[in-house]
Amino acid sequence: MKTVKTTRRTNLAPVITHGLSFRNSTGSLYGCPADAAYGLPGWLSGDERETWHNQRGDMDYVIVSYGTPIAWRTPSGWYTVEQRFSVTTSRHQSQVRQAIAGI
């Protein structure tokens, strides 16, 4: 599957609506089918980690920032992580939330 390269200004809504794999220029933010996501749940802690493990079998798409899942899609809809991370990951989270809201 081809990977779409994105920038900070890229509207992610069309990319994630179609379940396309994407990555930014540094590879710090990417989205992919859930079965292609590896090395996770990264820095998730507490309730977020538990939610990840409980929903893992139902996920079909995951968005990852610096090796930590920040959003994923299940048949019941999108889940976005509320946990706070670095400034860059917070920017990624904002970008992803805006894209999901635009779907």
C-alpha cells in the first residue's frame, strides 16, 4: 500500500477517512491499518493503556505519534487519547482531532 506523505498543513480528514497509510516528513506522526502498527502502546499510561488493550482487537486504523497511539478507529467510532505528552505530540493530537471532527 502506498504511503501518503503529509505536512503540518495537510488536511488529514480525507486521508484517514479512506484508511490510507500516511506519515509526516520525519516519521514522527503516521497512520496505518491497525494490523501494521507495531511497538505499541508506547507511552500510554493508566486508563488510556487499558482502553488500548480492551479495544485492540476491534481496531482497524491507528494514528501514532512518536511510537505512541494517539487515536484509533473501531466499528463504534474514533477514540482519541486525552493523555498529555510533549509539545509536538500535543500538536499532532490537535491536528488529528481536527481531522476527525471534519469527517
